[in-house]
Amino acid sequence: MREPAAIIGVGCTRVGEHWESSVLDLAVEACLRALEDAGNPPVRALYVGNAASEILNEQGNLAALLADVLALEGVKAVEVRAGDASGALAFHQACLDVAAHGPGEGAVLACGVEKMTDVLAPEVERVGMLFEDARCTFHSGITIPGLCALLTRLYMDAFGPSYEDIVLFAVNDHRNAVNNPCAQYPFPIKPETIMGSPIVADPIRLFDTPGIGDGAAAAVLCAPEEAPKLSDTPVVVRASEVASGRMNFCEREDMFSIGSLRAAAKRALEAAGVSIKDVSFFEVHNTTSVVGILALEELGLAERGEGWRLVKEERIAIGADWPVNTMGGLKGRGHPWGATGLYQIVEATWQLRGEAGKNQVEGAQVGLTHNMSGLGSLSCVHILARGR
Amino acid sequence: MREPAAIIGVGCTRVGEHWESSVLDLAVEACLRALEDAGNPPVRALYVGNAASEILNEQGNLAALLADVLALEGVKAVEVRAGDASGALAFHQACLDVAAHGPGEGAVLACGVEKMTDVLAPEVERVGMLFEDARCTFHSGITIPGLCALLTRLYMDAFGPSYEDIVLFAVNDHRNAVNNPCAQYPFPIKPETIMGSPIVADPIRLFDTPGIGDGAAAAVLCAPEEAPKLSDTPVVVRASEVASGRMNFCEREDMFSIGSLRAAAKRALEAAGVSIKDVSFFEVHNTTSVVGILALEELGLAERGEGWRLVKEERIAIGADWPVNTMGGLKGRGHPWGATGLYQIVEATWQLRGEAGKNQVEGAQVGLTHNMSGLGSLSCVHILARGR
């Protein structure tokens, strides 16, 4: 499946506490922006990524409902679900749909949305654990920050960095979020501020974890061959790959491996016919800093145990070797679970169109996005490229 | 997208109260049976349809978890969700995946599963309403049987049948369930037994509504051109179509229309290049009897308001004009939400392979399945045909 689709429009809401909006309102806003950006083409299918709206918002069947509200009666409507990988997975399915149908059959709309502030924070933590293996993790009482804490300690012990070294990943996120008009936390943060914030699960500090936020992001897709007619700045999906991995840490090759990311990235690079060196920037899934660092290692940007050095030496900053999370990542832009994968697509599209403002990666030709569920039970990797 | 895929293996569990099994156990059982039936080909992708496992079973991310447990580490794993249309929607996405990739890349496994007995019945009713528009229906306090009751009364008033006439649809289901080894209720039922059962929502009686049951069903797919090599009895997916419709009754063309079914069936028949007269049997989504009758009308088997006569005259029995729900339908086989669409696929495959035993539709060449969410917010129509 070569060049499955092209992106001709993107749109999103700001990530934040949208007390005035429902999950549906947010999705509608993102979709209308993306459709307008695409010149309002006829839409023949809608894909929605969402992690947990039945529990968080007492509203399921979001794809059918969104189709109805967007006056798309009759179109195919599909909801896709994989915890916080739901957004990229919905985008993947939309790409498949375009690839299976070919040109001339109308555009496909992909939307990711999550409204997390309708419930209290402990409920968000509980729901987040439903995407792990209940037998091993949820029913043990541990949380995602708890798992990240174990991983951080192990990483520190094995490879030598201090926790203050590790949180520099979050510092990079915040630095880049400053110029993202849709970021939840558009301000810089100092490592000492993170270190001084409350402990969530020792050693993880509050400001090293994504906030709880609401948001929606959307993209409009068509067949690659028709994109130049429909857009002056098309972005081509060169590869869209999804891979599962061992869900439980204790069953992985080693505690630091994210097999799903390795497999998805390998397949995506092969399908796109590019090497990692050809990639101009990376949007990775940093549940906390240590996970972002492991993602860099798994992508081959650093050897195992060396990713933290890449961060400390600021080699992941915009303008440096490997720009990472150029619009703020999970920590800076925010992490509304089912929306995150599509925020990455929107931001990568901005970069490849040259619309990333002060955060523009000069000469960006190819971008890689990585969205995963939990700590790697499923990874979605997309490789996008400037379309003309 | 012509002949997107072929079916080379199917399997399912019995529908019932599986106290000894988890949602994962059920899915594993169905998948292993389908894979064995297909000769255990290499699998490259897994699709799972499920409506509400996070709430019902405190276990989400079923696709990634199932891939892990089935030792399919690394394969793509996608969960698809649309209330009780989740099963057929997962099957549709699996067909798309096969169509997008073409032959020679490995088989795709589609599974539908629901474990409904982990919670009490009122919670099942509550969760069932989460797939409707919360603003109009869920928050009004009405339930699916309540909506069916309104519809039944309106139908009786508009077109003249008694409720006893209408429940003959359920009687047909039970008659056919007798010979289905996986049916939840494999026994005949008399109309007077239904009429004597407790009122759920006047006039709907308990025995006119699907029971609460657990189950899983699965199918193995490959490209149509490679199916004859992999199976002696391949079944071809001639068309796989999904359409949304107005979610709320008050916004529909008329109260009896199921626009999503009409649109999906029209597109499916066109794509398959067959007329409704060419279809040997039908598996339709009968939430209660009146919905089954409306489905017959929407498919064009009877004029509006005449569907109940088709049922009363036993023209939907096996051996009659239009065999319907040949293995028991939602009432007789059972209706484990996310699994139902795949049970229909399994049963249609049995018919097209000539493996339906005493319920075999003689000379069955083409079968149509219809699975929908709630009362028609989304419909999935599949047209399957004997492969050689």
C-alpha cells in the first residue's frame, strides 16, 4: 500500500478546559475547521478516534452522531478505539479507506476527540487504566504515572541520568508549545519548576505528566493523485502503519523496549522508502519524559540508554539534529487521549506546509508521528511528506 | 471497490451466560475456532468489534490485548465501535484492509465480542442508551425497549396489525434457532407464550426482546483471488457497505424509516451487482419484532406497512419466499451487542457453504446481512456469495 492518501485540510480546537463545550461540540468545531481548510469538499466517510466518551461524557456512538450533526446523513461513519492511540488509529483507518477506494469517490474526514474534564481527576486515572491488561495492571491498583515511575527509576539505575536530566524532555515540549496557538500550556518551564512540583508517583512530578485537557483535531483526506487539484499545499501520507506489542512490561523483551513502536516505525520507513535520516522532525508520544526518551531510542535516534543525552544536549530542539514535538507534544500542547494522534497529524501538516510560524523546521520535507496506547500496547506511525 | 475480500474461516462460541469466561476468553475461543477453520494461516491484522467492554467488563483496548494473547505480537490490531453494530463494522474495516492491501500479504482476522452478564440488567439498559443521542433520548430516561414500544404502537395504529401479529417475527427467530448449536434460546416459542410474558414497555413483552447474553464470533479474510487456494469452500464478500442515518426519530423522514439501512442496502446491492430478488436469505437486525418487520420493508421485501403480513403468512420461513434470520436472529440466537454482526457473517457463511444442517436454505447462492446500532443510527450491510 504505497502513498495511501493525501491531506488537503486540517483543523483543531485549543487544548484546554472547555467547560462550555460537549465532546460533540469539540468534534464539530475541529471538523468544520478542517473541512473549511480543505475547501469543503463532498465527504463520503467519517472516522472518529475517541478513547472513552461513554464513561467520560455519557455519550457513545460518536461517529454516527457526528455524521448526523455535520449533516452528513448517509455517509459511512466509523469509530475507532485504542485508548490514547485512538486518534492516529482513526487516521490510519481513514487512509485505508482512501486506499481501498481510490480517487474520485469523495473525501474522507478523520477526527480525534476527547472531553476529559466532565469527570474528576481520579476517574480519569481509573479510566486510563482500562486500556491496560486488567488481570496484571488495573486490578493491581497501579496507575499510568505509577508505571512511568517504575520505568523512570529503572532507567535512572540502568543508564545513569538523574531525574532532572530526564525531565528535560518536558522542558523541550514546553519550549515548543509557546508558539502553538492551540497548546494547553503555551509557556516555557524550567527543570527546577518541574522538580519543585508535587510528586505524583515517585520520582514522577506533576509537571512531568500531561495535564487533563479537552480537545479535538481533524484532517481531510483524499487520494494522493487528486490532492494537487484540491489543495495548493497538499501533504502526502507516505506510510501509515500500526503494530501491536506486548501489553505487560513483565512480558516484554526488556523493560525498556517498545516493540510496537519498533515494528510500526520499521514498516513505515520501509513503506515510505525513506531512512530515519531523511526525517525532518518527529512528533512522539511522551506519556511522561522517560517514555519520550525511550521513543527516541526505539526510533534509532540514539542507542539504548543514550536518549536522555540527546535531550540534555538539546539535539531535539527546533534547529538542532532531530527536532522533536515541534508544537509542544503531549506535555506542552496537551494530551486529550483520543485526539492526540490527530493533533500530531495537524501539527506535522503545518510543518510540511511551512505554516508552523516561529516553530517552523527549516526545509521540512518529511515528518514522522508516533501515537500509542498506554505504554506501548499499540503504536501508530505515520510518515508525512510535502506534496509538491 | 468490487469483491473486497473472501471468507476462509469462521467460528463462534455459544451465546449464553458464560459465567466461567471473561470477555477476552470468549474472543480467544471464537478466534481460535475461526483460525482453525481457515487452516491457521499467518495473520497480519486483527479487527475487533465490541460495544462497551470498558464499562461492562473493566477491560478496554481489546484488539491490542487480544493480539497479545493470541501470540500475534506486532500485527495491526484495531478496535471498532458503534454500539450493537460494532461487529459488522469491524468486519467492514477488515474487508477494507484486505482491499487496500491485495493478495499475498497474509490473512485478516475479524472478531466481534460482548460479555454482558458481568453487570446487572438495569446497567445493561443504561449502557445501551449511551449509543443514542444523549441530548434527546438517554437524558429523557427512555430505554431501547421504550423506543421500540412507541414504534410498535405507532405501527399498529398506522397499519392495523395486532401486537400478536407483530411478535410472529420473534416466533420465526425461535423456530430457526432450534437447529443452531450456538443459539442462546434453541427452542420454539408460541405467540401466546410471548403475549403471556411480562410487559417490558407496553406493548413490548419480555419474550419479544433479545436476552442478555455473552458471545463471540470471528471470521478469517483474505483477498478473493487467493481464497480458492486457501479454502475448499470460500465465501466471497461481494459488497460491504456502511451508512449513517438520522439518530433521533423526531428528525427522520418518517417514524418508520430506517434511512441508514436503505442507503447501505442500496449501495451494497449496486456494488454486488445483484438485485434483492437474487438474495437467497437475509439476516436482519431485529432489536424487537417491529424493528425486524421495518427492516423487511426497508429492504424492499414488502411495501411500507405490509411487512407484518409477510411474517404472518410465513413467507420469511426457511423454504418460503424470503428466508429471514435462518439461524435464529437477535431473538433466537441471541444478541451480544458487539458480536451480533459477526454471528450473522458466521451463519451466512454456514448457509453458503451448505453447512447449515436442518436449516439449510436449498441452493443458497447469495446472502444479505444487516447489523445496525440502536434503532438505525448506523447500518452495515454485507452481501456474501458462494465462492465456487
